[in-house]
Amino acid sequence: MNDKFRFLEFNIGILMMSSSGVLGKYLTINSTVATLGRCAIGGICLFLISSVFKISLELNWKKNGIVYIGTTILLAAHWITYFYALDYSNVSIALMTLYTFPAMTSVIEPIWKRQPIPKKDLLLALIALVAVCIIAPPMSISGDMLLAVGLGLTSALVYSLRNIWLGTISNSDSGMSLMTVQLFLMTILLAPVLLWIPIEVKEVQWTALIMLGLITTAGGHTLFLRGVAYYEATTASILATIVPVYGIALAYFFLAEIPTLRTVIGGLIIILIVLVKALDRKKV
């Protein structure tokens, strides 16, 4: 598979991932239950695809078992905190705070690999945090908006850690096998919440939940994971920062969410950071 095809495949995955904001905002069920639903639906979808096309789901549990379980927990935390950020704000703010994760990755990855942190990357990370402060209106310091920003940043941090950690072993496993196993592990991990948060079947927006499980989760995240296996975590993260642009556009057309001037300014700063970092990369 040549580099151009991998790049196209990766960007299709990014486009599919961008549907998470609109679909997540549309769902009114509990965010943890919604995450459980997307994992179960996505896992079943990938399992059926792998069965039909005879794709092996075998993983090296003896060597990488701790990584599989640890990154699964981080991914679950990422999705749950992101959905709660959507509950307390809107698609624009949730996406913009989440997509500070490329700047975080550019700083955390060299620390993880015991390499010196490039001063330019550190500066870009600090500017990204300033952009997040611009997105959050001052009048909401003690309100839901501040909580949403905090949840978005937490989601960004755990997602960054998950991608970096998983990137250490992804070359030895297929993206589909990793994603299928992680989705089933998360389903098992989150299933007990139904004992405390009972949900009436008729209350679930099944169309949105199924689309979230199939398009965003099974499709988008599997292709993104294949990209993490091919690119460095920082490079993959940078390429994925176009998601807020897609996501905010979808929110405008499907939810009639018009981003505020502060959101636009903060978002433009973040996108500028991405462009600077992308142009600085040698491997894209």
C-alpha cells in the first residue's frame, strides 16, 4: 500500500470521525450509556466484517496485554468525558477543546520516548491553551461552560496518552483487530453501568446511536488507528485536527449551532497551530 493511498484512507477516517459531535449532541441518553452503545454496535460490526472477509483478530496478549487493557480504559475515558463536554456546552466548544490533543501529543510523545522536547512544540502547546481560554467566555467561570472546557481538555489528554502508548505496538497488530478487541473490552467494562442507570429502549435514538457505532466508531476510529500504526502519534494527531472544521460545519447544518466570535477566533488559532506544526513535520 503506497503512501498516497494510506493518506487518503486516513483522511476518510478523519471525515467519519467528525460526525461524533453532531451524533453525540443529538443523543439524549446518559453519556456513559451512549458510549457503551457505540462500543457494542461498533464491535459487532467489525467482528462481522472480519468474519466475512476472514480477517484474523488474533493479538499478542502475552507481549502486549497490558497495553491493550490500558489503552482501552483511556479510550473509554476519552469518549465519556467528550460526551459530557457536549452535554454541558455545544459541538464547537467540545471539539475545539478536544483538539488541543495534537499540541499535547507533540509535547508528551518526546517525553515518552525520552527525547528532548522541541521548544517550538512547547510554545505551540502553550498557545493552544490560550486559545482554549479564548473559547471559554469569562462569564462562565463558575458555570457549565468551564466544566465543559475542563472535560474537553481531560478528553484530549487521555486520548493523547492512548495514541502514544498504542503507537508503541501498533505496527505488530492490524487496526481492525485492535479496534475490535478494544470495543468489546469497553463493552464489558461499561456494561455494569446499566445496573445504576437503567434506560428504556424506547427512549434511545437508535438511528443516531447506530450511526455513531458504525460510521464514527467502527469506520472512523479503525482507519485512524491504522494511521497511528503508520505515522508517528504526533503526525497522526496533527492530520486529525481538521475534524473540528468538519464537525462545526455539520453542527451548523444539522443542529443550527452558529459558533460565536470567541469560538471562531479560538478555533482559528488552534487551526493555525496545526498548520505550523504540519509544515514543520518531515514525515506526513
